[in-house]
Amino acid sequence: MAVVSNWFFWAFLSAVFAALTAIFAKVGIQGVDSDLATLIRTAIILPVLVGFVFFAGKWNNPFDLSSKTWWFLILSGLATGASWVCYFRALKIGDASKVAPVDKFSLVLVALFAFLFLDERPSVREWTGIFMVGFGILIIAFKR
């Protein structure tokens, strides 16, 4: 049961599925408009999540949520949609092995935004790792 509550376990699985997403999407968008591909992917995700929430017994009345929660979930959904549209367009014209790492520049941005807006304070060791990821992304993005 300890594995289920371990954040690293779930974060690592997220990375595995994100990697598979890039590979599957790159193959799947051959001959398809990237926006249509994003729509199809989204249409698949919704019933999967509804089923997961329902069968896991996690369903609660969403109208009981605070307006702050609603607004930030709406903003998160809009940001997710924008990210997916941009990601699929990049995959359509670029190599998955280059697009996916640049997409992960979000790691650097999350750390920066969390520092600025959520008062999170990564350690020097964590900042070093974050900057190394950022530098690695620059190496991939700007080849000479």
C-alpha cells in the first residue's frame, strides 16, 4: 500500500505514459490534422476518466466545489488543452525525440512559477538539477 501513496511512483508512471503518448501520437497523426488528432485523444480520455472515478468510488457532486476550485480547474483545463494542441502540432512537424524533451521545459517553468506564486523553495541541489534539465533542453533545441 505504500507504493500507492508514494508521489515518486506516480510521477515516474506519468513520465512513462507521457513518453508512450509521444510515440503513439507521432505514429497516430500520420495523415491526420493535429487538431483533429487532439480532439480524438480528448474524446477518449473523458469516458476513461468518468469510468475510473465512478468505479473507484471517488464520485462527488462537482457543484459542491468552491468557486475558487472551479476557476482554477477551468484554467488548468484550458492550459492543458492549449498544451495538447501545441504539442500535437509540434509532433506533426518535428521528431518525437526532440519535441518531447523541449515540452519538458515545463519542468523548469513549473519550478520557477512554484517559486514565484506558491512560495515553494527548492533546495540548491534541486535547482541545480532543474537548471541542468533546462540546459539539456537548450542543447537539443539549438543544434549547430
